[in-house]
Amino acid sequence: MPGFEIFGDEERRQVQDVLDTGVLFRYGFDAVRKDHWKARTFEEEFAARLGATHCHLCSSGSTALSVALAACGIGYGDEVVVPPFTFVATVEAVLLAGAVPVFAEIDDTLCLDPQAVARVLTPRTRAVIPVHMCGSMARIDELAELCGRHGLVLIEDACQAVGGTFQGRALGTFGRMGCFSFDSVKTITCGEGGAVVTDEADLYRLVHQYADHGHDHAHADRGAEDHPILGMNCRVSELNAAVGLAQLRKLDGILASQRKAKAALKDALSACPAVQWRRVPDPAGDSATFLSFLLPDEARARRAAADLAAAGVDGCFFWYDNNWHYLRRWDHFKHLRSPARLPQTGLATFAGLQDVQVPVSDNIVGRTISMQIKLSWSEADVASRGERMAAVLGAI
Ligand SMILES: *Cc1c(COP(=O)(O)O)cnc(C)c1O
């Protein structure tokens, strides 16, 4: 992570194809596009790689989440279980759908704890959105089983875990829908982009219609198409898709590089007793975009973060203080500050957002540090980083 570190001729050639035809639109223009279908090709290759039946490329991971919720019919009055540790987009999508986010605790996987999810279910719960945070997986088999047992829609936010697997199966393919992000800092990037995958033909139809103003995509002449449903514009341009296509073809190399660096760093820190690794339910499926570890208490985690920065070990996140990734800093949600009134009228339900109690998650996130694994590091960079980290963390 991130894919922008390895832009090269592959991306340039893909973009040049698009510029050569002048067709930036993903639909139509058959006569002049010289058979370049970047979005469509990305979708075919991504679905095949994941072992999913259908993929639809969107303008972002955020719109992918919105499209998935819409396709699953989740909206006004529904409760959706989400983790307090995620990128804000997961919760925004639920709120903007008119649904109510209900927070359940995470565990030392840094993802939703299935037992904690079971405790927050109500008759209004319709869906669960686990987030595979920082490159690794939630206990997705248990979450899928729980959703099946209670008749809940499982939507995976795999925006940070492209290429990750659990027991050989791609993350994003356990739920009815899986959402991905290819924004400018993700593992593979389109500049801006995202995707939804599903095995269900009916959901896929709703997805591509909703993401394109309800167009049914059933006619060669776009002007003649019907609009069976309300939709909006969540389309991606061919330029973005072209960059993403070149990046997708590099994914195996990206994963191999990240895994190698991560293994070397873990090795270098093996003699630091204060370091507890984040639990990874299936280590073989870790996409290894981050090295995440927990320290015994918040004070030591804060000290470690400061000492690592002072030792020149950059890219270490202390998530507890980060205002994008942890609920404690999302005041605009707690007070529902929005330029317009949101569709929910269930203020009684919303009062809960102002005082969400997630003490287990506070404790875990307050002890966690994640370091981004870079693709540009040489072996010598990794070795020297490992030495500096061991010196800091061995003394904590
Ligand atoms: C990046 C991200 C998103 C949103 O993706 P964008 O493409 O930036 O809109 C959603 N969820 C998670 C967990 C993310 O990391």
C-alpha cells in the first residue's frame, strides 16, 4: 500500500488508450472507442480474481457502500450494525441511506466482534457491515453465520482489504455484497473509484441501474433506455478505470511485496515483550498493508507512537486520536450536524449516537498502533526500520 507508489508504463499505456479515442464514458460510443472498455474489463477481471459472479465499478468506495445499501433495500427506519473503528464513510453511507447506525464492539482482530454484534440486534436490525480494517479480516465466517441465522443482510466493507482472503476465499465475497475502494491512497488505485461485488443477478441489476440514474442498460441506444428505478450518478470514468486496470494487474506483486516486508518487520520485533500482534483469523489471507500491534496500555501506546516518530519511523498511526477512523472524534455524527435535515425522524433512536458506549473498543483502539507497509521500501529500508522499531518498542 499504496498503489500510487508503483505507477509506470502500464498505467500510462492504459490511459493513453482512452485518450487516443477520446471516449471517457464507460457506456456506448461503440463506433469510435476502438474496443477499449476499461471499466467493463476491470469489472470482468476483478470479479474473476475474487471468484465473484458480478462486479460493478463505481466512482468511490463511499458510493459503492451507498449503492450496496440501496440495492439491498436498506433505508428509512432500518438499523445497521457497524464498528466504531472504520473510516467514516461506512457510517456516512448508513446515515445518508436514512438508516440508523448501531455500533457494536470490536475485538483484537480490530474488526466487529460477532458476540458483540449479537448483543445489539433488535427487531429493527436489517444489516451488518463488518469492515476488514487495515488489510486484514474480521471473523467473517462467524459473522456470516450470525447474519444467516437472524435473516440479516451482510455487506462487507472490504475497502482496506483488497486481495485479502479467509480460508482461501476472497474478502468481499462472504456477504450478499462486498464493497471496495480504489481511492488515491488505497492498495490499488483508480485515482477515485470503488466497486461492488455480488453473486446475485438481481442485486447486480439494481446496482448498475442505481449507479447510473436508473438506466436499464438494455439498449444499444442510451437515449432509448428505460429507467425502472430511481438512481443517481456513481459512475467511474474510463480514465480512472484505465489506471485501475493497470493497478489490478499488479495486485499479486503488491501483495507479495507487502507480505515479505511485514514478515521481516515482525521478525525484527519478535523479542519485544510489550508488543502483542493484532489477531488475524487466517494469517495466510492477510493482505499485509499494515503492521498492527497492541501495547499493554494507552499510556505506553501513546509513548510508543511519539518515540517511533522521534526515531524517524514514519507512517505509524495511533488511531485513537485520529479523527477519521475512530468514533470518539466524530462529533458531527454525535450531534448530527448536517446542512439539511436527514431523512430520519427517529430522534429517539438518534439520541443514542450522542453517547455511544464502546469501552472494549476504546481499550483496544487506545492500545493499537498500525504502520503502513510501503511498496517503495528496499530490503535495507525494511531492515533499518526494523532495528529502529525494535529499539523503541523493546524499551516500552
Ligand atoms: C477508503 C474507505 C472507504 C471509502 O472509500 P472512498 O473511495 O475513499 O470513498 C470506506 N470504508 C473504508 C474502511 C475505507 O478505508
